[in-house]
Amino acid sequence: MTEKERLQKFKIPCEETGIEIRPTMCDICSPGMQCGVNAYIKDGEIIKLEGTDGFPVSNGKLCTKGASGRQYLYREDRIRTPMKRVGPKGSGQFEPVSWDEALDICAKKLLKLRDEDPDSVVWLTGYSKWYRPFLHRLAHSFGTENYLTESSACHRAEVMSYTAMFGETMRANFAGAKTVFCWGLNGLVNVYTLGQGLLQIHENGGKIVVIDPRMTHSAQQLADLYVRPRAGTDAALAHAVAFCILENGWQDQTFIDKYVHGFEQYKAYVETFTPERAEEITGVPAEHIRYMAQLLAEDPTSVIVPSNALTHRVNGFNTYRAVVSLSVLLGRIGYEPGLLPENDSFCHSDGGFQSLELQFIDEVRPSGCKCAVGKERFPLWGDMVDEGQAMDLVRQMETGDPYPIKALACFGVNNRMYPESDRLLAAMDKTEFSFATDIFWTDVCSHADIVLPVCTSYERGEVKCYAGQFVNFTKPAIKPLYESRSDTDVICELAKRMKLGDKLLEAGYDACVEYIFSPSGITDWEAVKNAPLPVPVPNAKPYVQGSFLENIHTPTGKIELYSEMTARYADRGLTPLPEYMPETMDPKYPFTFITGSRLPNAIHSRGHNVPWLRSLRPDPSVDICAADARDLGISQGDDVILESPVGRITAKANITEVANRGELLMFHGYKEANVNTLLPIDHLDNHTGFPGYKQFSVALRKA
């Protein structure tokens, strides 16, 4: 082998091989890490990806999804050109058209509907999240507040829970903690960089407590104490821990007297949750509950890290508040380690400065609009969230109540995240017009009138903030494949063609970024783009310990265990205290179904058509505990049928003690076995509108 051949074989970047390295980032988990990536380029093609050393947080590491980014980028089902429907709606019959024709059709159809009623058009987005402020502004410039996102089922209920209690979003910071309670959190899988921090605490002799009905990777590999409540009983467990704290006088009463509203009402409520009563509800032994409380209270550095998973129940808002209330009782607020305020600088990321993102969205807000979808049905959502609640979209499209929806503008929308998923597709078929943008061809694309191809993070420039007060602005590592364009190019071009008079959107992505980031102190954006790593934000201001407590933005000016915002809707069944509410089971459907968890190799359905990733769990499988499988005569690998009142799917049986007795676990996103087909469309939390992915009733039998 010659030296040149050796260099080629090992993909060494140099003049002899013609290979060069270009910095970029992985956007598959947006808006999560977006880890730094070194793309090895030869002849305009990415031939290799590696993590970028020194990149904030990820520091050279990639998860399974990022490591498979090349297969993701070059998937065979990439949309290659704009497409126009030529057969009946939903037939999947399309023909290629030019970008000019596709955009002209979109602009003409949308303007016609705008003249009739701008609120009849819904601007709907799923993944990714990097373009959301731009789409939100476009909806406002168009003349409507009907901007809806997949956050209707992800993270926003956490934000609402925190806002009801603290007046703003908080985050659990465990820097310096010696004991961490991972409540519903599988850090080794969901956020691998968080998992690294937990591993470090574990290796340094700290304690990790995992509370989860699923025996997760974190429970198996990290937990010094694993607590396994029955699905949906976390609020009762949290109240029993609070009972023990109060019984022993472990609460920080000085903190409570000064900063907390509603303590007496809360205390009176949780005093009914003795550990013995909680054992009957949760299945967790009373002595374990007492030990949890002692461990939490006696270590002043202990931190509870609750997961978004807690909100995916019909009582998720209260469950999340019940868990967070324990941190309030102990005064672990405003100081590190503990709960600290979260500063969203841009696209749900903290850059340590206050950007003009909200002004960018708000300054073109139209007046006299109809109430956005879902805000009347979920008034607390309407008060707290500046977007519609998408979980009410299908109902409104089907009924026309309170007004008809005639068009959907879909950006990265996946119908499989919706309960009774096919009903969204059927509703699309009845619209006057719908268009869809996406990287890959999806079911939503098949039911659109126009389909527009967009590109990945490797093919576009994108700005992103990182913890530690950094900003990154990438350049495209390669040219957009086929005829794809960036989402923001599509948004800005639509604003131009519809002549909405939005000069800032018409100026394009870079001009909008410079406006939004003007308070950051960054003036030379070309230098940021050319920097090998994210750059520090000049005007960033680190959080000052305890400063949150000086100005609490709730109605009472205190942390609210009794939520006055929620109390306004008591007549609608909303509860100011974080009450535990048991679910009733239908004897025809005796198993509790838990879905929505993530695989290490997938985020929703975006990895299922990537060969490396699909090989790690090729078949949709339902986790069944051995005792339940034995009772039903089910063996490993058998085909089994899961049924609910609204649907049926077939999957492979996976017999494992990861599943608890009477509970079934299944990962979501598989097209051939979509778990949300089984989820009733009204199985929603009436506080937030969030679907109860992680607790609903099904029947199981061998196929």
C-alpha cells in the first residue's frame, strides 16, 4: 500500500487526499445539545463525522444518532425537489415542480384565505426547532396567532408547572451535589451529557436515586437506590415524602415563611399521605419512602431533577408540581446546587444574555385575531403560552368549533405524535390547502398539496446558544443536497412573495439574527462564523446566587405551593394545589401502557430509517414482565396484539423485568406499529392539554 493509499484509507485530511475538515453541528436532537461536529469533506461529499474537541458541553463526543449522521444525511427517502399533488387528496400522487411554481402556488392559496379569514390558516411545526421564531413571526405578519408547535406535547407543561409556582422557568442544577434524585429521568439515554455528570457524581462517591416505573438504563447502571412506583402515582409518592419531611421538622421553615405562599393549605393536604397510605397507592414500601425523605433532607446538597416525562399524564401538571414542591419545602431554590432560573436567550437555549427574540415575534403581532386553537379549551395554557395548543387542532378541524380551519402550513410535522394519529391526516384531506416542508418524505407529505424539500444542519448555516455563555454560527459544510433549501429561506421567501410588508423577514436569516442578538455585544458575525469553536458572548452575565429570590414574578410575589394563576379556573376543574388524582381502569383494558420513552438510537421517528440506528432495535417491541407473559402464554419474540378503545397494533413480545407487573412499555415512532394509534384523542391533561402518553389502558393478547 502506497503512502497516498494509506492516507486515503484512513481518511486523513491533507493535500494528497483532497480531504478537508469543516466545523458544523448535529441538529438531530434539536433543541437539545446540537453537538459540535467535524465533517470530513471530499469532492463536496461528507465521508466521515467526528465530534469536535473543546466544543461546549459535548467536547468531542457524539451519541449514536450523531455518529450515524452521514447515513441520516444521505437517506434514500430525502425529498429531492418540490412536489405538487396531481391525484386526489391523500392519494400520494405527486409530480415534480420548480421552486418558483411551488412557492407561487403557496403564496396565492394562502393570500386568498388571508383575505377571507387569516385565522383559518394554522402555521404548524414539529421538528426541528431552530427556525421557530421566524415561523412564529411569519404567522403574525400573515395576520393570525394560530402558530402551533410540537411543544404542545413536549416541555411546555414543565414550563407551565414552573411558571405557576415560580413565575418563570427553572432548571435543576446539580453542580456540587452529593445526592441526585432522578425523578422519571433516564439521563444515560435522554441527555447523554447529563448522564456524564451523573456518572461523575457516582464515581466520586455521591448517591444517585432513580424513581421510575421503568427499570431504565440509569436505574440499572447508576442507582444507589431504585424506587419503583406504579405508573401515574408519582404525585402520591412525592406527597408522602413531604409528609415525612414535615413530620420530622426537616423543612426550611425560615425560607418558607419568607418566600412561600400557600404553605398551610399544602401542608394540610399532604398530611393525609402517610407512607403507609402511599405504599398502598404506589407499591413503594413505607420504609423506602421514609429513607428517601431522610436522604433528601439530611444532605443539604441533594437535588431533585424531574423529567418532562412526569407531565405526560392526564394529571401531569400536578404531578410535576408535587415533585418540585419538595425542593421548595427544603429551600433548595435560587442557589447552586438546586433550582435556578433558566434564561432562554434564543430557541430555548441559554446564552447568558437577554436577546430580542420575544420582541422579534411580538412587534408584528396582529390585533383583533380570534383566539388561537386550543386556548379556549385550555385557559391556563392560553394564559401562559404564546402559541395555540395543537392537541386540540384535530377536534377543531373536524367540528369547525369555534371556527373553521381551512389550511395548514406544515413545517416538519409528524402526525405520529398526535393521539389517534390518522385523524390528523384525514382532517388534512378536507382542507382547502395544505403544504408541508420536510427533509424526508412523511405521511403528512403524502396528504399535502405542495411538498417542499428542506435541508439538514450540515447543509445550512445556523446560530445556536450554549450554556456557559457561548454562541455558535455555522457555515454549510456541504451544499444543500438535490434542490433542498433551509427552512428559514422558505419562510423568508414566503414573506416576500405574499408581500406582507415584513421588511426584516424579507431581509433574510442573517439580518434577523443580527437584530435578535443585538444585545449580546457581538458585532462581527463573520468572525463568529469563521471561528473554529463557539465564541464567548461579550455581554453575557452569569447568574448571581440567590438573586432569583429578590423578585419573584408570581401574583403573590412569592413561590406558590397554592397557585393563584390556577385558582382562577377552579370552576373548570383545575386545582391550585398539586393534587394526586388516581386514574380509573377499564376492566376490558387491564394493562397500563407507558409510551413516549426514547431509545438510545432514535429521537421520535427520525432515526428509524437510518440503517445503523434501526439495527439496534429493528422490530417494534412491547416490554412485558415475565409474570404477565407467563399468565398470557406469551414467549419471547411472539407476535402480540395491543388494543385500546380506539385502535390496534401488532408488535413483538420482549420479556423483560424492565417492565413492572401490570404495565407494558413500548417505544414510539415506528410506522408499522404506531403506539399513538391506541391513544384516545381526549386523553389529555385539562390543565395543559398534554396527552397522557405514559399512562393509558390497553389489552394484550398473543396474535
